[in-house]
Amino acid sequence: MTLTELLLSMVITGMVMAGLMAAATVMLRQVDNTEGRTNNARSEQNINLWMPTDLTSAESVDKLPGSVPCGGALPACPPGVDLRGSNALMLTCAAARSWGALALWRR
């Protein structure tokens, strides 16, 4: 093997390695985005699985904008309960009354 062949093979090997490293870098940078999309898909599948059961078990539905998940007037919720967002649907279930809480779905 001559010096020219050795240099040429090293240049080709370097170019192939640079391409492989670029591809690996792109894949590693996309891990967070892929994980986020996977989490969103999992959440949507959970809603699709559990929401119909929750809706059919409701005894009453309250669509008033002032409804709160803790029942009663607005100060009825303990500190730390996040009441931001729009009230899409308020469900009252028998099990929820026995636990002293209401089921809430907010979007």
C-alpha cells in the first residue's frame, strides 16, 4: 500500500465518520422532542380510555362558569388548588361525594 492510498483511505474514513457523528448528533438532539410527543400521545390515549367511563358514572353535570371542583363557593377549595383554565365540565359522582370531593375536567 502506497502513501497516496493510505492518505486517500484516511480521508474517506474521516468523511464517513463525520457523517455518522452528524447523524448521531441530530438523533440525540431530538430525544426531548420525541419524549414530549410520546407523553402527549400517552395522555390523549388515557383520556380516550378513562373519560367515557367517568362521563357515564356522573350523577349530575354542572356547566356553570362559577363551578369549582371543591363544591360550594370559590373560597371552599384549600390553598394550593389550581383553579385556572376554563371550566369545561363538572361531574358529581357517588364515590366523589363520599370522599368529599368532586371530579373535574378542565381544558
